[in-house]
Amino acid sequence: MKRAGFRFGIFERLSAVFVAVTLLPLLVIGALAHGYIKHREEKNADEKLELISARLTGQVDGWTRLNLDVQRTVSRMPAMRSPGSAPGAAALGVLVAAEPWISNAHVLDLSGNDLVRSDGKQPQSFADRRYFTEVLSGAPYGSEVIFSRTLHKPALSLAVPLLDDAQKTVAVLAVASDLDSISRSVENLRFGETGYAFLMQGDGTLIASPRVHIREELPDFSHHPAYLAYKAGQPNPISYIDNGRAIIAHVAKTEAGWVNVVQEDYDESRAAVKQADRLILLMLLPAMALALIAAFLLSRNFTTPIRSLTTVADQISLGELEHNIVQVGRRDEIGDLARAIERLAKSMKLAMARLQKR
């Protein structure tokens, strides 16, 4: 006897149609909601990094400008016309006394040698220092962060030109400042569970970080993924892998040419997106379950009476003409079919009765 295989009948077809009709709109709505929420939350997360970066960059730039303003004011003092004189030395002393973050001030001749120092130490040559060469090359000011052996921590050297009446550079005024206020701003900047910032010079040497304690020399961060992405011109936000963790960061350049990196773990940055996805899923699952139940019930409402009528028709074809067809009361196509089968059964009964009388 041949075994009946799977048949994609009316019930299966109706079920498939009802499921498609009910689920597809829900899936489309869920996909659209996911896309909108993902775009919005990612934009909010990126803007948060950008705002934090802008705030920190503004603090660094403001501190640098304050130092430069003080230094330029002193450079225009009449005493600086003769920096090696007693009035010039006194002006340096006033500069150091007025600004507590300045540890030393000195004037360099065009060869990079000390003309006068505020600390009274022996003259030295600074011809190879970047802040000196930047001023001699025509820059409005020069800057360089080095590890100070005197302060035992990173220190900033800023230099501005001393100009004569013809606005020609005749000497260079340089000051050494500690970076405590900047370091504290960077080290105290924490947000969320994983968010923090660090600051590098333009050459990639680390200036300040909450996770690296700088001792004896400035660490080389020129191979850090954020620095490499910045040098390659990658636009913000920057994504990379650091010590096996996915990171998203915003990188900005300060007025002094430093590189400010504000970063956060990717998972934390996109936590709102994942939470929204879970919420959408929690909303869709009950709706999808109800849609499946409705599809099943509706399809069965059509197929169950059809199967019943098919059974009745089979029995009539075998001569069993007495049936109570309950579907005759329906006011739809199934009711029409039921009434037609009922009439067929009555007609066959009449025909059989006539044949028996002959």
C-alpha cells in the first residue's frame, strides 16, 4: 500500500498566507524601528564623545592661551629690550612670581644660548629644543613637552619671540611650566564604566593619562591605534581594537598641536542600541505569537469544515446518504458548498428510492 506523503494542502497554504500577511508587517515595522533607534542612539553616543572632547580641548587651549598671553605681555615690556640687563632679569623674576605654575623663565639669544635666567643657574644651550627652533622658523610661538628632571614630571616649555622696533626677532623668551592643571583635567575625566581621555604631543609622546603614570620619560604612543588613525586622517568617530577590546573614540587637535583622545568601550557606547533592540524584540515576540495563533485559528476555521464536507462527500459516494451537515447554516461559500452536498444527498436518495420501486 502506497504511503501518503506530505501534502501542501489548503490548511498549510492558508496558514502560510496568514502567517506571511500578519508577520511581514510586524517584521518590517521592527526593522524600521531598529534602524531609526540605532541611528539615533549611535548619533547621541558619538555626539557625547565629541562634546567631552571639545570640552577637554577647550580647557587645554584656554590654559595654553593664558600662558602665552602672560608671556607675550612680558615680552613687550621695555625691560625686555635689554634682556641681559638687571631690569630684564627683574622682569623674569616678576613673571615667575606672578604665575605659580611657571618654574623657570629665561631669554635665549639667536644661537640658543641663555642670556639670562630667572633661577640664577649657569647658562645653557637650548639650540636643539623644538620650541626654540619653531620660533626661529617664524612661528608665532613654540611649544614642547619634556620630562623635567627638576620637577620629576612632564613640563611644558613655551617660547615667544622678542622683537625690535622693526618687528625682527632678536631673542627668544621661554618659560617652563608644570602640567599639573592639565594632567588633573585629563586624569579626572571619567564617564561611564570605561570612558576616559589621554593627551599626546604631535609626535605621539604621551603627556597625560589616567592609566599611565609617567616616570623618567614620556612614553611613546605613536603606535597607538588612535594616533595612527589620526595621522591617517580617519574621520571621527574612530573605531579600533585595543588590547582585545573594541573601542570607539573621538580625536581632536589642540591649538598647540597636541592630540586629545576621548575613548569608550564600543559595547558601552552602543549599550543603548542593544537595549532598544531588546525592547523591540520584547514588543515583537508577543505580537508575533498572537499573529501565529490568529493565523492558525483562521486557517482552521476554513479548512476544518472543508475537510468535514470532503468526508461527507466521500461517504455519499459510497452510498451512505444519511448525514447531518451542520455547515448548511453558514452564510459563506462553505455554506453554499454544504447546501449543494446536502441537495446532492437528497437527490441521490430520491434516485435510489425510484430504482427500488421498479
